[in-house]
Amino acid sequence: EGSADGAIPDDMVQIVDPFIALAHASAVTTTLKLGTSVCLVPEHNPLVQAKQIAALDFHSGGRFIFGIGTGWLREETEIMGGDFDHRWTQAKEAVEAMKELWTKDEAEYHGHYYDFPKVRVFPKPVQKPHPPVFLGGAAANVFKRVVTYGDGWMPVRATPDSVRAGRAALDELADAAGRDSKSIQILIYGASSRDEIDQMEEAGADMATVRLPSTAPGEAIPGLEKLAEEMLG
């Protein structure tokens, strides 16, 4: 549910637009993965977003990871035109529409939230069939959603036990759906130490990100260098 008073925490205000920031990062890096954690899909138009993501993946040489969520703040979702009570249903439609746009020269989609005739969107993503879609959160249905239309799970405040349980649930659901369980990855958000990463990997995680709080421009690089030294040695 949304917040009681509609207030947004300060650490969720001091955030730049992720797609502009990632475009900037792509221009000054060559191997770094670029991703959102998470993009609130119901608050965006999938026609516009599909083109943004395709362009970012194209110019970065196929390095984009599309981490998605639906948010927790009713006021924000509704201001941006989303259906808060059915936001995951809306997100599923948006992802389906974007996949059509990424994989077909002429794409159309006809759903409840999004309905458009044949259109052409270029460039296409470098990654085939499309950039991986990771679903965030720990809602009861998250694993079913991942298996149905995702490529991975991005848990919040994960522990080795929750990762282990999530891996087991994903494997079971994938097998039941006739899907290769190895096609579904787990990405840990905000690991704080090398030891934590090792524990998560042992529990079944495939990737991990570290979190650098928003800082003044001159402090970001030293912060990243310190993280690299702590994580990589």
C-alpha cells in the first residue's frame, strides 16, 4: 500500500534520471553492466521506454539489464497514470509490449492498458532476443511472475536463506512450466562486503551489485574506488 501521508523518503528523492545517468556511464566505460534497480514500469509509456532501452543497449554494446518494479507509493503511481491496485498486471502488459517492439520490425500490441497498431521502433537492442528483465521485490507472486515473463529475480534486503529459498522456488516453478531453470538468474542488490557476496553466491545468486549512496560529484569516484578495493582486493 502507499504511505500514510504521501511523503517520499529523502534517499528516494536525491536520484537522477537513471536512463540519462546510464547513457553517460556507457560513454565512459566498456565492460561495466548498466541497469535499473528498479524502474517503476507502470509510470512509463512502453513505446517511449522501449526505444530508450534499445538505444541504450545499442550504444553500450549490449550491457543493459532491465530491473523492474511497480513501486509502493500509491500517490506517485497515480500521479504518473498508473493503476496502483493492479500495477503488476499493468507492468506485465508493458513488458510484453516492449518485447514485441524489441524483437519485431513491425510490432503491435492490444491489451487492457496499452493498445497500439503496427509501429516501427529502431534501433533494436544488441542483446538477443532483448535485454534481460529482472523483477524486483519479494511479493508472494514474484516467482511466478519471473518464470512467466522475466529473466531473473532481484530481491530486496536478501539473506543467504532467502536466496536459497528463492532459488528453490524458481527452479520448481520453471520445471513445472517446462522452462530451463538455468535461464533464470538471481541478482543481489546492494551487497556490502566481499564476504556477503560469497555467501550469496553459495546460496544460489548469480550476480551482485554494490550500492553507492548519492554524493557530491567529486566524491563519487573515490567512493567507487574504495568499494572496488574492498570487494575485489
